[in-house]
Amino acid sequence: MFLKLNFYLIYLIPIAIILGPATSNIIVSIMGLLFIFYLFKDKLWFIFQNWIVQVLILFWFYLCIISLFSFDVNNSVKTSILYIRFIFFALAIGFFISKKPEIEIYFGNFLYFIIFLVLVDGLFSYNYDYNLLGIKDGSTHIVSGIFGEEYILGSFLSRLLPLLFYFLFLDKNLSYYKMTVFIIFVIFIDFIIFVSGERTAFFYMLLASFTLILLTKKFQFFRLIAFLLSIILVIIVTLTNPKVKSRMVDHTILELGLNDNKEGIYFISELHQDYYLNAYNMFLYNPIIGNGPNSFRTLCSNDSFNSNACSIHPHNTYFQLLAETGLIGFLFIFTCFLLLLFIFIRQFFHLYFFKTRKIISDTNICLFTCILITLWPLVPTGNFFSSWLNTLYFLPLGFYFSKFFVNQNTPSDL
């Protein structure tokens, strides 16, 4: 009975993400608890042999320990203890897919369908300034579609884009016809990401597209042409739509100080500079273990740290890690990012210089690209401990873990 329940819960993940943090939190928590039940029932202790699981569990232990020394102990302890639900959520996906592998294909098809509906809604919102439910976009310069006043349409699509390629590459009967339909689908995704007005999401799209074109071989030229068509479409929209140009070009130039009215050039907006300065000041106060998970919101208004801007998080993963988990927590995550970069660079050299076989499968490159987007350092981000974002962060790990459960060993192409 529990197995069947989890199968249904896996299908509900895309809908839960759309509905918001509360819904995704419920799905994540239930799946995590059900996995714990099977962990003891089936004695799945071999999962702790996987080095990725070991790193995640070690990081979780570290969060729990430093929470005891936090400026906001209650909030930090709660955040840290509950963080493990995301690890068990990913393991649950891997475990239940290994029990019934066809679920992976069904989930992929359902994800395509959900994203198709999101795209239709986004196109409608782009043309009429309100979505199919009659909810008006919260800003005249940003298309939010089904997400209403939450400006996360671009983030949602860009973070799932590599996962769509993952399911495409799983198809053993991939034809030129299927690829053509998929490419048209992706061009519309790229378009909606751009007109959503989310510049970070657009950067994620460029990063994912560039990585997948370079490091995966299936229909490579086809996908390159599709990417170029997307860029041409983006240029046309910029030249013909004043609202899009205002948000994506004019506003960016203004924030970066590239106009004639400012002295100097800024790689980030002045507001984000203030957030980062707050976080850096907090880091200097307690540089080794930080001030406690999710403590930025508590300390931000403190005169000792405040630099004219306050928020619930500093809008950058690594500044948040420095402020809240110190140098040790920062190095945990940044080392993972460097390892990913090393894997991708090694893949690139093997493909184009050594002319040897791929060391990592196309499907795993897609999953790792999802994680690369998550860990990329030089962009504004959401709260590192956000349940909505962590559902998206750990989802691709779940599909990676499915191979581990099948083999009961670390996949050989890592």
C-alpha cells in the first residue's frame, strides 16, 4: 500500500511545486517519512556507502551542531533538523523508481504535460497581462503566468530544463520526428523564460543550454540550431517589445551602472551589494561556524551588520552560507561545485581532445547540469533553506539515486 502511495506522490511533485512551498513541503515530508519506513523494513543500510549520501548526511550533522550556537537557536535548530527531509526525499524517489522503473518514463511524460500547460498559460499571460485563471501579473515588466504574484515562472522552467533533456535521452527509440517536436517545445520554453523578466533564470537557461550542447552527443547539431533559433527569437522580441526591452536590457544597464548617470561599473545591483555586505559583516563576526542556519533574517536589522538594506536572506547562496554556516559550511557546498566543474571539464577534454568514449552518460550530464545551476555562485538566488527551491534542488538527485538502488553501488560513470 505504501509503495503505491509513493508512486502517486512522485507524479504529484510537479503540481506540488507549482502550488507553492506548503504543498511541495507536504509531498517531500510524506515521501521522506515513507522512505524511512522502508529503510528499516528492508534494511537499506547500503545507501550510506554512496559518497554523495555520506556528504549530504555529514553536512546535515554539521548544520545541527552549529545550530546550538546560533543567534536564533529555535529557528536554526528547526531549520537544520528538518533539512534531512530533502535528503530522504531524493532517496525515496530513487528507491521507488528502482522498484518500478517504468515510473520514471511516466513521470517524464507527465512533466512534459505540466510544463506544456505552464507554457500555454505563460503565452496567454504574455499577450493579455493575466493568466488563464484570470489572475493579473503582479508587474507590468514581468510575466508570472500561473504563479500569479510570485515571480518564479522563469526559475521554475530554467531549473527543470535539463531534466527534460534527461527524459528525452532515456528514450531508446528517439527519432528525428520526436527530436523536432521536442526542439520546438524547448524554443518556447526559452522564450517564456526570457519574457518572464527573470534575468537569473535566463542566465540559467544559457548555462544549461551551453553545457548540454557541449557535453552530450545525441542530436548535438540539431540542438545547436534550436539554441540559435531561440537566441534569434529573443533578439526579435527585445527589438519589438518595449516592456521586455525595458526589463531585460534598460533596467539591467541601469543597475550595472553602464548608463551615463553613474560613475563606475557594477556587476551586481546596488541593492544586492548591500545584502552581500550585510552577509559579509555577519561572516566576519563568526567566520568559522557562522551565526546559525536561517539566522540572516534575525541579524539583518542589527545595526552592527546592516548596510541600508535588509531581507530574510542575502539573495546569494554562498554569501548566505558564509553568514549562517561559516567557512566550514561554505566549503562543503563550494567544494561540491568545484567537483562538478572538474567532472564537466574532464568530460569536455575526453570528448574533444582525447577522443575517448564519454566518461559520463548523456543522462547523468543532464542531472548534473541541474545541480550545476543550483550551485552556480555568481548570481542572485533564493533562500538556501527554502522548501520550494530544495524540492527542485533534490529532484534530479532522486533520479540519479535510482541507478544506485538498482546497482546497489555507485554508478560507474561518475
